[in-house]
Amino acid sequence: MADLSDTLRRLIAMQGPIPLALYMAQANAHYYATRDPLGASGDFITAPEISQMFGEMVGVWIADVWRRAGSPARVIYAEPGPGRGTLARDALRVAARFGLAPEVHFIEGSPALRRAQAQAFPHAVWHEDLSTLPEDAPILLVANEFLDALPVRQLVKTPQGWRERMVGLDGTRFVPVSGGLPMDSAVPAAWREAEAGAIVETSPAAGAVMGEIGARLAAQGGAALIIDYGYAPRQMGSTFQALRAHAHVDPFEAPGEADLTCLVDFVTAAQVAQAQGARVMGIAGQGGWLMALGMAERAAALAKAAPDQAQAVEAAYHRLTAPDQMGVLFKVLGLAGREWPDGAGFAPPPGAS
């Protein structure tokens, strides 16, 4: 593939600064199309790769909701951004013990990751986006660390008012700059009088995904788990960041060579899905949610069964649930169709009912 940095430099030289959302979209499209980013030899590790316990708790949750919904004979398991298929493998192995054997559908654009997923699920069906998923059966959707990689639009308060944050050039270096068009009307009224330098993030791409999920749950029935690092309630400030070789790097240094992400606005995600007809179960911290599903008991059982692995099991449990690790920063949003039951581990979210 052509060098993305050179392509973006030519684009900026010809037409001027580009929106940060476009820069992020182009960088991540190139990044995910050209590598498997997971694991010790990659750039980051996700919860399913840390321990089988994570996927097992997801499997318990979806099987429980499915059974209490009457165990419909045909059901779709859908996972956007399924990585290597590790989460689906662990979740569906546990779900099968309760009789749940859904059709498996993956939403994945990366050729490298599709190859890895096919090793675990050779009979899965792949999609470029949610729009081609089946519409004639309930859907059990799990999105783990998917929304954070979708393009984010930033608005910055300048002395002249709110402007869109763009990416320009300082010599050959990419730098953030302010656009020229007034954007005050796009900022929530409560934040419009913020001091210069304040930043507001929005993600139209994430909103479109959540709207599609909400509409499908309303029309088809089913339930969804959205798991990611993010915040609730809403907050101001830039969360734009890049990961390479398990370390934070400059997101403007080498587009397409690092994973660009932003924290997820969980309250807005819930509200968008709710506006399309889904029912919001709640938003929970990942640690509390996993413990409500019985992860402490599962960790104890694994440690007892394999004493030589007890220390590794305890370390993984701590990493996934501890407040100073992934337990608070990572959150879980639960959604359902109107007639489907609540799942375990949730309380009403701020700003959504």
C-alpha cells in the first residue's frame, strides 16, 4: 500500500487542513488492513486475550438472557471487531452448555484478522458493516473495544469561538490546528461558554453504529453488550491517543502505524440506541459487572484445578476487575429489545432510562 503519511501530506497541501475525524479514519483503516495488532508481538492486548474468564462471563450473560427470553430456536450471534475470535470462542463454548448454539456473524474489514477468525470459526459469516446482518431472527451482539477505534470529531474553543479541530502541516509534521468555520451551534449549550482551549468530542460514526444496533434490537429482539474504555457521565477534553508496541505514542507521528483511539461516551451511546427503540439495561464498570457474573468464583475454580497457574489466574483477574486496572475505566452498556429481559450486573445509567 502507498505510504499513508505521504498521501495525507499531499491531500493537506492541495486542499488545506483536514478534519481530525478524517485523519483518524484513514489512519485506522490502513492500520487494521495491514496487520494483526493483538498480543505481545502487536500493539495492544484486549480483555479476551488476557484470560478465558472474560469471554466465559460474556457467554454466561448471553445464555442467561436467551433462556429467560424463551430460548428462541434461531438466534444470531454478531460481533463487530472480533479480533482473533477469542471472545466468541470462549463465550460460545460456555453458552453451548446451556443449549445456545447461534449462527455466528462477524463484522470485520481486516483481511489479516478475518484469516485468524476463520481458524476458530470456519463456518462464520463475515460482513463489512452491520447493515447486511440477517433481519429475521433475534440478535445477540457483543462489541468489545470496537467503538473506541471509530473516528472522533473534536471541537475546540478558540478566542473567536468554537471551531472544528483539524490536522495541518508544520513543514512535514502533522499538527492539530483550528478550522475557520464557526461551530458554536454544534456544542451543547451548557459548554458553549467554556474557556479557550476547551475541547468537546463527538463520534458520528459511533452514533451511526449505536443507532443501527438500537433499531435492530427494537425490530428483531435480542440483547447487546457494548464493552470499552470510556466515561459516564459526559465530559469535556481530548481523549485522542495512539498505542504502538503497548506504549502511548504521538498520534500525529506516523498515521497508519499505530492504533488511534478515543474514550467512548457511554451515556450518548445509550441515548442513541434508546432513541431507536432499544431498551437500556444500564451502564456498569467492567470490574463490578464481571464480579456480578461470578468471575471471582470462576477464578478460584481455575486456580484450584491448576495450582501451577494460580498466580497467573489471580493476575488476570486483578487486571480485568481492579479499580486501578480495567475495572473502572472499562465499562459495559447493556441493551435489549423491548420484550427481552434484563441481564445481570446493571443499574440504571446516568441520563438514560
